[in-house]
Amino acid sequence: MAASIRSSCGRLSFNVKCLVGNSKFVTDAVTNDKTIFRYRASSRYYNSASTSSGSPRSKWTGRIIGIGVLTATAVGIGVGFRNTTVHDVRESKIPDIKPSRQIRIPTDKSGMKLILYQYQTCPFCCKLRALLDYYGLSYDVVEVNSVFRSEIKWSKYKKVPILAYQAEGKEEQIQLNDSSVVMSILYSHLVDATQTISLINSFYPEVEVFDEIKKKTVNDFANKYYVMYQENASDGKTTDQQLEERTWRAWTDKTLVHVLSPNVYRTPSEAIQAFQYFSQVGEWEQVFSFPMRIFVIYTGATAMYFLGKLLKKRYNLHDDVRMSLYNECDVWVKAIGRKRKFLGGDRPNLADLSVYGVLSSIEGCDAFKDTLERTRIKPWYNRMKNTVQRHEGHATLPSVNKVPAIPEQKS
Ligand SMILES: N[C@@H](CCC(=O)N[C@@H](CS)C(=O)NCC(=O)O)C(=O)O
């Protein structure tokens, strides 16, 4: 039993996976004609990224697809890798599974058929949903049973979220893995629909990297925080704005996510509260039988309470873990500054959506309420919630709405 029980994000786990992160490293760059993967041994990626951004970003923007199309195959199969290996986890045949629910947005003209395999309260799934909802995309949800995970048995890639994509009128379904990769792919396509999802997907090969925290090799995806543009950034972002967006997206995955578990499982009663919340919003009554649900809630809460202590140590959190959560939220608010509504300026960018999505995963927990009370994040969070729930990103999409390209943003 222990082996099949997994954790966090409302799922049980005795093998520290979710909210623990996969790799400390961040793929840094792909240049025009050869693949260069640099891995940064720092969970504070935003510091190192900003000091060494010059060459990758200037070479990157405007070239990757233009010239990169010619080298796509090479990139895809990883020619030029030294310390990395490519695995194809996107070949699995996707079976027909009845969706748990369907999100239908009448204004969605994207022609994309999307199926999201997810846990409702997994921070990575919430992050991806924030993007889907903000841009007003219709999608089906397949809620994965966090213990048996039979809904993703077909997949070689064993994590959620997984997004199955099908183009209008096409037979072929494409499997997209990893929340950040999927966000980058969808966004690249939404701002420039001439780039097919399949082509864009080939720019994010799976690679093996050495994780210095875990002291072992783990799988990750190259370029996951990079949006693929053609000649010019078709959303009008400057290279500085692109760099800032990437930096904070990486920070969300490498830093922010790690303060959540120790906080929501801080005490036995908070751990139970968290699992009850997961059960409620994940509609576990449809996923588990009553005895199983009770078992999952109480066993999970107990396991995660202890695991939370371990994670606190691993990620060097403050003795009072709330302080770490508050600090990170304040760091984020400070990055936005007083003059901007969002990090992206007048509207959210992918970093705003990532931070919002991750924090929304713990909305029903004391840790979340405390954070809104004790930090300066509340106004931004509420703005995000409004704009996401109203699908306001939809109006900014040139490819969907046939409106002119998004004008340059203020910073
Ligand atoms: N880097 C991945 C992380 C996804 C992840 O870790 N998901 C967890 C759920 S929150 C998972 O499915 N873990 C599977 C497992 O632990 O076996 C992403 O951003 O999508």
C-alpha cells in the first residue's frame, strides 16, 4: 500500500515528490544553431539569471523558430548535448476517458481541443488552469485518482498535469507534459497561431539533469520558461520583460512552491484541514469510496504532517514556516513594485499567472488566509482572481480574436 500512496497537492505520498520539486536546475538557453543547456545550481534562480542573461536572451529572441525551424530536428533529438539525454515521453496513445467536467467558454475560437489530466489542488495543475482560464480556452478535465492514478496509466510520463491537445479537424492527439512547458507552448501558439503546437512542442525536449539537492539524476524539460517567438516578440514584450517573466516563472517553481507544503501541513489540525479542503474541491466523493476517502484524508494528513517537517529542513525554511511563506510573498509583491498592477504591467504575464495559480491551490487553508492578512499580496491576488475568472486574456489574443498584436507593455 505504501508504495502506491502518494502525496501533497491533495494526494498522498510517502515518497516526497510533489511540492518537493524535481530539479534545482533551470535550463538556460538555446541559441540559433546549436543547443546549449546550462543548468543553474541555485534555487534562487532569479538572482543568477538576471546577472547572466545577456547572451542567451539576445541570441534567443527572434531567432529560435525562424532559424530554429531548420534545426528543430537537431534540437528535438538533442544533438550537441553533453551532459543531457533526451527521452520521449510523449508517444503514449491517449485513450478516451470520460471527463469529470467540461469547461466551455463560448468566445473560444482557438480551435483547440484540450483535455487536462489533473489533481484539482495540485499547484502545478492550478498554475496551468490559471492560464487556460485567463485566456478563455475551453477544456475537458479528467480528475486523476491520486492513489491509483488509473486515468494516466496510458502515459509514460507519470506526473500531472498532462494536457492532451488536438487541432480542429485533425485526428492526431499530442501529449503535452509539465505545467511550465505547457504554458510556454500554449502561449507561444496563442500569440502566433502560425506556429503549430507540434512544432513548438519539439523545442522542449525532455532532458536528464543532476539534482544537487536530491543528489541524483532527474528528468526535466529544456527551455521550459522560454516562449517561442519568430522574428519579433509577437506580444510586444521587450527582451527585459521576457527575462523578468522567465525569472519569476522559474522562481515560482523553484522557490515559492516549496514553502507551501510545510505551511499547509504545519500542525496536525492544519494538515487535516488541508486534506479536507482537497477532498472538497477535488470532489473526492466521486473519486474515492467513503471509507477510502476517510483513509486517504487521515493517513495523508498524518504522513504530510511529518513530511512537512522534512521539507522545512530540506528547503531551509524559517523555524516558523509562515515567515518563509510571508517573505516569499513579499518578495513577489516587491518585484511588481508600486507602479504596476501586475508583473506584466497592465495585464498579467506568465509569471503572474504562475504565482497566482500556485497560491490558489491552497485557498482553503489557514496558511492562505494568514498570508492575505499578514502580507501585502492581497490586492494583487484579488486583481488576478478577477481577471482570470473573467477570462480577460482572451481579448488580448491576436490569433483567436483577429485583433492587432498586443501593444508594447508599460513597465
Ligand atoms: N514539473 C512538473 C511537476 C508536476 C508534479 O510534480 N506533479 C505531481 C502532482 S502535484 C505529480 O504528479 N507527481 C507524481 C508523482 O509524484 O508520482 C510540472 O510543473 O508539471
